[in-house]
Amino acid sequence: MLTSFLHIYIRIGFIFLFLISCQSKQTQQGQKVLPPAFHAQELKGATYVGMSTCATCHDKQAQHFKMALHARLEVSGVENTHGTSCEMCHGPGSLHVDGGGDKQKILNLKKDNQSCFNCHTDKKVEFKLKNHHPVLEGKMSCTDCHNPHGPDAKPWSAVSESGMNEACFKCHAEKRGPFAFEHEAISSSCVMCHNPHGSIHAKMLVQNDFDDHLRY
Amino acid sequence: MKKIFLLSISFIALQNSFTYAFDPKEAFVTPRTSYFYTEKDSRQFQEFRGVKRGFEAGIDQLEFSKMLGKTLELDFSGHALFRNNDYNILIDLKNSSDPSKFKLKTGFLSFNRYYDPTGGMYANATTPSYDLTEKLTLFDGQYFIEAEFPLFGLQTTTKGTWHHKEGKISELTWGFGTQAANRKYAPSFSEIDQNVYEAELSFKKEITNGDLTLGQHFIYMDDKPVRREFDKNTASESVVQSINGDSFNYAAHISLFKALSEKTLTTLSYTVGFGDTTEKENLETFNSTGGRVGGGTRKNYFGALADNDTQKHILNAHLYREPFNNLSMNLRLNTFYKERYSDSTYPRDTSATPDLIIDETATNNTEHSGYGVGEHLSFHYKGLNRWTPYLKLESEQNFLRLDEDTISVTASDNFSRVTDQEVFKSLGAIGFYSYPWNWFKLSAEYSLNQDRDDYKDISETASSSGTEKSGFVDDITRFSNAVKTNVSLALTPWLQTGLRYQWKRTRFAMTPQSGLSSTKGYSNAHQYTALFSILPQSEFSLVQLFSLNDSDTRTQASTVSTARLPRHQGDYKSLITSFDYHWSSALNFSLQHDFSWSNNFDDFSATGLPLGVDDKYENFLLDVSWKLKSMTLTPSYGFGFYRTENKAHVDDYDYHSAMIKLTCSL
């Protein structure tokens, strides 16, 4: 097992060495330090413009974002190297601004979850497990359950407007109820027993059936 | 019914780590054909990979944009793989200069979900045959249409959705059936026929420094599942459960957003909701030859009926304030009132050989109502250079009353009780995000979480045939400590590494009855995720993720010598590799590899209850994209396998795949 993909990596390594030796290298002198996601060809050469620039067109979104859970990610002193607010996830926006709002020059996270995975790397791992929601297959996206701009990026908290399990009921309507005899755990949250991203256990349970209930 | 509505063709951009999700303006189409070859358990392959084995063809992507007249812009994207009912079609029509004047979006999304028919069985059960011999496939399709336009000065949004599910799914449950008088895991499956219709209407009005939104949401569901069990051997029995249910839920919502100043923002919202669910249910028991059996504890209910009504009122308020420079505060309050009324009847045929004549009927009436309050207070401070600390506090208090009244078929079994449930939850988290240097990112958080469910017997009339009081325990408590930290290093522009660590320990305690000592359990989990990415050139990237998860749970059963249920382990390791090389403008290589493995199996052959997942799961895919003038040819090769401990399951498979895509500009 270990040797089989070790062989694969060795072969890839040789191919890689061959390929890069045939290519003229482009230097990275002076290139700003950016997370991997932003090395996409389409954003090459882009720089950060700051949230106030984003707000000139997206004023409502910028205003509401102050109340968002993700607003606390903003760190002072790194605006030009890591971006703030919008550009933390959507990428440096100078080309988007210069292009008059060119959609090709900014990251659209509804269609691609890679920006989410840049921070939430553990969730990408969970989506790769054998029992998982089909996000990586393109059948759904992170924004189907999460609102990254909203105060409840996680839809379950003591102060969620729509309630703990509404994100789940959107697709699993038969679980909404009401029922004559309700399962106590559901009144807390579906995630008491299920890991909605992925699990090694069937039905995305956090544990197999026996211990799931025997915990209590 | 599997109607395919091809109103528009939308093509999802390929999940490609090199090209991100941009909206391309050029039109193109990508027909595709593929072949999946499998060995051993191909049905397990279908469940995990979501595709059928064999040949498949379709359109992987089709996208184009077009101006209709001077102001209307049409965006069309689509994806259609016919054999797996894998469709994603989207039409977006809007006023290009001002989308708020008109926007229409409609689309159709569907896919097949496959299930392994050997679910619910363990190898050590008496009967070695695990196969349901059923083809378990669920079609999941959704059509929607959404429009946005101004109406009488109100920004109006209306949306209609139809969600249809049809097919069969596996169930991983304890079967109702018996084997030699003992309850065992019995494989079962359900036939699904479900339709959900939703309609939404909302109006938004801009007001000075804010907006007011009124919304309504209707949901109607028609659901007819039939659950069937598989007879394990001649000594076993199985139960068929068929439900005919429909439910209606309605919610109306009003919310006000107001910016009192640049540093003070508020929202206030109120939601009222009503729901009604009616279910008719039959439960029938059969022997291994399909004959009806009854009597004793066997279940034969015909025309059981449950009618449930619910209503809820939710008031939510949010205040954002910057009390000092660079200090942000969020204060949120939530309060709700909800009630549920349920009436149910259970007509039962008690004959040893059921004759479908009702011999007895039990009824149950339940009222469940109460209110709750939730509070949230959080701060984060941006005034420190390169460092943002934050603090979050949340708590919730719920007060619910459950009033139950059961009229049994035997007067001595009549039972009624009133139980008060008080639920208290609290959460505290403190953490920070920082960039001590441009190339070094560090974040950390510590959190405490406590939930307590307290049940109080208010009054009860116990059955004269028994001595049990409330069916609930006295209290259940969960107490968690958690730490998470994330370190990223970008030592050079082309080499970046990261490590994410999470730890969570939860203690569970349950007091069965007041005055007795609690039973305790705990779970402990460590998760390490390491990221390694090389980007020496913008044309080349290699990203590797390695994750190690170490989790175990110890329950009260582990202290009982005869139960033989030691701690449960849920460990796994994963290695994910993504490689892209843009050799030239005409040639691109892409490789995806993921491998995960677990080793948690404990051999309890004697009890027939093997615990823990023990398996290996690997997938590999290599794409080569070759640009030929106005076309791009992308052949792909993939392979993978799944291996599992054969005492726990018998689902090994191997597969190889070949695929060709041809992208053509239109």
C-alpha cells in the first residue's frame, strides 16, 4: 500500500524535474506574498485595494459585513500583503476594479470552494472521506449551508434566527416534522450525531450507532 | 417520475485547483465520454464515488453569454451526464446595467445517489447472506425559478422550488424484526417517493439608512416512504413500515436593518411560523416465507394516524457597535415561543395470524410548549498592529413543558404525565488572529461549552401495571473543552506550509433518576492537518494535505464486564495531493490523489458486534489538457480501491477509469 503510492510519487518527482528543467524559470522577485489560492493566472499582478474601494460599488454588502462572524478575521498592518475584509476571501481586487467590475478578475466563492478551504483545510479533508456531502463533486457548495457574509456563518447558535437545523431541512425536508414523538437530540442539533462534512462512518455519523447513543 | 426539465443548460466550472471560479465570457462546450471498470463490489464503488460503472457520455460543460437587445444579458451554463442523471442547468437573465431592475434565474439540478445493498449487516451474524438483492438508487432532482424586480417601489423577490426524490435507499438501523428472539442488526431499505414544493415571496423597501424586508415562505411536502427489511434466515421475521405523510409549513418574516451611524448598526426581526403534519402508517410483520405473523410483541398496526400542529414565534435583535476606536462589539438577543399539539392513534391487529381486523386501539395526545431566550456578546479589537484578539460569549435558556396522555388498550396501562424540561447552554470562546511577520500567520482559540438538559416530573399518573415514573432521565449534561490553532508559514513566495491542530474533549453525564449517581462517558479527539504547497512558478503548483485524526469515546458500557463494549475509536489518516503544471499555453498536466486509512477494528466475533471502522480508501486521477487551435483535448486516467476489514463488512473494490473531454469554443 505504502509502496504503491510511493512509486507514484517517485515517478511524479522525475516527471516534475524533467518538466521544470525544460522550462525557463520566471523569477518571483518582488512578488507579494499571497496564499496559494491567489496565484491563479487570472489574478496575476493584482494588488489589494482595501474595503473602502469595494464599498464604493458593494456598499450594502460592506456595511452588513461588519456584523458578520468573518469580520473578526481582519488584522491591521497587513492590508497590502494579506488583504482585509472582502479581499481576504475574494482575492486582491485591483484588476476587478480596473476592469469596471470584471467578474473574471475576482474570485466567486459560490462556484468554487477553494478559498474556504484555504483556512478550513480540515473540512476539505472531511469532504474527501468516503461518506460525505457531494461538495467537491460540484453537487452543492459551502454556501448552501453557510452564509459567509452573515452573523451566523455556522447556522446553529443560541441566537440563530432560523433555528438550529434549517440548513439541513432545506434538502432533508422529511426530518423537519413536527412529529408525535420527537427525538430529543434533534431539538439540540443534527450535528449532535452527524458530521455534515464527512465521516468514516456510514450516514456521516460521528460514531457508529451503538456508541452514538451510549455516550449519554 | 423522473422528468428532466431542460430549460437552460448551465455548466459548472470544473473543480480545478488551477483555474478558479471566474465567470468566463467566451462560449464553449465540453462533450465528454468516460468508462469506469470495477472489480469485486461495484455497488460499494457506486455508493462512494457517485457514478455507475461502465460507459457514460454527456456534456461536461456548456457556457455562453449573450446580449438580448440592448439591456438584457443572458448567461447560460450547463452540465449533463445522462446515465447518472447528473444535470446542472442554469439560466440567468438580467438587466446588465442594473440587475435590481430585473433578474430572472431558473435552473435544474439533479443526480443519482447510489447505496450498497449490504448495509446494516455484520459478517458475524448467523446468516452469511448480506445482500438485499435490491438495486438501491435514489434520484434527487430540484427545479427552481427565481425573479427579482421592483414593484410599487418595493424590491420584490419571488422564488418557487420543486424538489423531487424517488428511488431506494439503504437504512443502517436496528431492524424491527427478530432473530431467534433477539433483536439484531437487520439490513433494510426504504422506497422513497417525495415531493417538496416551496414558494417564497419577499419585499424590501429602502428606508433612510436602512431597509425593511417582509417575507413569506410556504413549504408543502408529500412523502410516501416504505421501509422493508430483509429476512436473515428462517428463524427471523421482518417488518414493512409504510408511511403516507404530508406536511405544510408556513413562515412569515419581517426584519428591519438600520444604520444609526457608521459605527452603530442594528437589525430587528420577527418570525411567525405554523406547521401541520399528518402521517398514516402501517406496520406489518412477515416471516421468512412472506406469511403474516402476529401476536405477542409483534407489530401489526393498520391505519395508525398522527396529526401534529405547531406554531412558533421568534424575535431576534442584533446591535453592532464600535464603542471605542477599533473595538467592535456584537450584541444579539433571541427569544422564541413554540408549541406543538400531537394526536395519534394506534389500531392494532393482535391475532397470531393477522386477519387485518383491528382488535385494539391505543391513543396518545401530547402538548409540548415553551419559550427560550438566547444571548450573544462578542468583541474583537483591530487596534493592535498585526494582531486581532476576540472574545465570544453565548448562552441560552429554554423552558419547555411536555404534557402526555396515553390511553392504552388495557385500562391498567393508561398513563399520563407532565414533564418540565429546562435546557441551559453556555459557550465561551477566546482567541486571536495574527501575522507576527508577513510570512507567518498564527491563530488560536480556546472554548468552553456546557449544555444541561434538566427534566422535572411535575405530575404523573403511572400505569397500575408498572412502577416507572417519567420516561425521561433526571438530567443530561455535556461539558466540552476545545482548542484550535492554525500556523501558516510562507518562508519564500513559492513555498508555503501550514499546520492546523484541533482538540476537543467532551464529558457526558446522565442522572437516570433524582438521587441516583450519574453515569459518565467522555469523548476525546485530536485532529492534526498539515498543508504543504509549492508554487515555484505561477504555472506550477503542488499542494499536499496530511491529516491525522485521533478520537475515542468511552461510555458507561465499558465498565460492564458482560457488555464487552470498550472504548470506541474513530481514528483516521488522510493524504491529499493536488498537482498542476502548465507546461505551455498548449499543454497542462493535473493530478489529484487522495488516500485515507483507518485501523479501529476490535474483534468481538463472539458477540457479533465488531466496533470501529477499519479500511483503506484511495483515488487517483491524472488529466492532460492539450490545446489544439480552438479546441482543448483532455484525456484522463484514474484508479482507486477500497479495502475493509472483512469481519466487519465485505465491500472491497478496485476501479480504473478513462475519460476524454473535448472543449470547443463556440
